[in-house]
Amino acid sequence: MNTTLTRNETQQKVYRKAVLFEVHAPGARSVHLAGDFNGWASDAIEMIPGRDGNWLVTLRLTPGFYEYKYIIDGVWTCADDADRTCNGQVECVNNDHGSCNRVIRIRKESEEHG
């Protein structure tokens, strides 16, 4: 009896959700996205300029809780307009550097429809 599994049989399907990240940065020369989903690499994910000063990128992420920031012309920022405090902002958490990170939670497909 052959118990060797093929590569396709051993790979599990991993649920990934397409997530659009968008930041308003009119006049910016470059905008990048960094977070715990890419090891906080400041130049790994370059965003694409769109209309009306918005910059965009779509990532496919597995379910989980992610913190992230935008890097606009080399400046790390949580919010569109400046790195402001997280008080009253549902989408931000304080970090160890005295500023804040944006947060996003990706739910499993079954959690979205249940």
C-alpha cells in the first residue's frame, strides 16, 4: 500500500480575503504600507496613486488581527492627516513608540456570513 501523499493532497486551502488599503495623501511622491503582515518592512509594499490624492493597494490576507501604518514620503503615519492620538479612534491602537497604529481584523468566511 502506497501511503505517499502528493503535494496537492498535503496542501490545505488557506482562506485569504482581498483587502483594499487606501490613504489620502495629495502631493505625496511615494506612499508605502507596512505592518505586522509584512514584518514592518517600510519599502516592501508600494501603494499606487489613484484619483483625488488617494493612494491604494490591495492585499490578500489570512484571518487575523493586523496592525499597520502608512509611510508617506518617508514619514510613518497612522492617520491620513497626521499621526494623531488614538483616543476616540476605533481603528487605531497605541504602540510602544508613543504613537499609534491602524488596525484591521480579517474574519473567516464563516464568521462573515454567520
